[in-house]
Amino acid sequence: MSLAAAAAAIPRLRFPLKPNPTPRLIVRETKTKTTTITCSDANSPLFRAAKHTVVTFVKNGMVIGLGSGQASTVAIEYLGRQLRAGALKDILGIPTSVVSATEAAKAGIPLVEYEDSSQIDFAFDDVDMIEERTLISVIGRRRLEGEDSIIKEKLVLSMADQLVFMVTENQYKCGLEGSIPVLVESLNWMETAEEIDDLFLGDAEVWRRPSIGHADPLGGDFPLVTSEGHNILDIIFTSPIASLAEVAESLEKIDGVVEHGVVSKFPCKAVVASESGLSIVDDIPTNAVGGV
């Protein structure tokens, strides 16, 4: 689309044309970017969740999907320790991001690339938020690096025989808030944005994600283009999300939507970390299955 055509189309958009992000979203994203947890933080709830995930679910000879995020980084580091100590053997890792590949290489975990025929025995990952009872979750709020791909991350998670999400208690609740990323075809992104805006009119704002600089609805001067050639629209909800499943179903019916950050995987488990301990939750109707 030419700049002239884009400018002509701006008045038709109902999503706001000046930056007006919600304070809650800014605070949460800033905290995520500046907080680092390592294996030395043995008292951290996320460290305990990561260690529990590796000790409980990882077995010799497994091919493991290596997630992205604070807890996943710690799990990768701890998994490497177990390999070096001889407690685990014959492990192969499939990274879901540039960061997880880098951390795995540093930890000494042998890596293989994902292929359509790949057998993935187990995967773990961080999520931005996770819906209580259903364990439907959201990924993709973080800034993508290099060849990072929401599509690849979801694919690895979907192909795993077993899947565990590691989250804090603040991320595990009903009535979730915040944003959901949506990958769209770049050529007609504005028409897709308008249709999404119509879908969630009054409940959300739709902004195209920038690659650098400040965000605005049009993506700033340098809108992000993913490694697959797509734009990312962030749907910033201004009221609690009643059902992630309904949001995902609605998005998948819109022309131009390639993928989104909502992850539905059955069966799966969540290791929910708090200062008082860990709760292990699965997505069967009985929900909570125990605590640690």
C-alpha cells in the first residue's frame, strides 16, 4: 500500500490514531523486560516451577520443545545442569525462539530443528496469561528477535505429546486482561484491522506493532514485519476477556488473519508458582490435581 493510499484510509479507522496505551499494559510489559531470574535465585517461585517441571516431566531420551521466557530460561539452564551431571541422558531440544536456542547452546543441550515429521515428547513454555479452568493461554506479547516466530512456537507446542506452562499466580485467573497478538497479511493489513476493530468494537483497541520506536495504531515509522512477512496487530482489550476460546474462534473467521497468540492444547498442565508453593493444574474437568 502506498503512503498516499494509507493516509487516505486513516479517517475510516475507528481505532485511536494517537498513542493512548492503557497504564496496566505498560507496567506489565516493562516489568517483564527488566526482571531476570537465574538458577542462582533458588527461592524464586518461578525457579521452583522450572526445577519442578524438569525433574517431574523430563525423562532420558526425550525430544523436548524448549520454550521462551523467564521460567523457560531457568528450566533450560537447569536441564543443562542435569545433563552435565549425568542425571539425564540422550536429550534433544527443539527451540521455540532465538533466545531459547541461545540459552540451550550455553547450557550444552543438543539441538535439532523442527520438521513436519518431528516427534516431540514434551514441551514447556512461559505464557503471557492463562485462563483459569480451561488453561487456554496467550503468547507473543514479548518483542520478537530475529527469526522468532509465533507460528513456529505454537506449532512446536501443538505437536508435543505432553505440554506444561509455567506461570505465576497473577497470570492464572478468569477475566484476563491485556493484549492478544494477531499475525495478518501485510498487503491488506488495514482492512483486516478494521474488521477486527468492528468485531471487538467498544471492548478493544487495535494497533499495528512497530519494529522500533513508539507504538501507534499504524505501527509508527517502522512497522514490524515478521520473518514470514506478516504484520502483527495487537488487540488491546479495555475490559476483561470473557472467553479466549471465543476470541480465537472469531479471529480465525476473518480474512487476512494468518495466526494469533491464543494457544489451546489438550491435554496440558500448568505449574502455577506463588510465594507459598506450587499448584499443579491440568485441563481436565476436575482442574486442580495437587500442590507442591
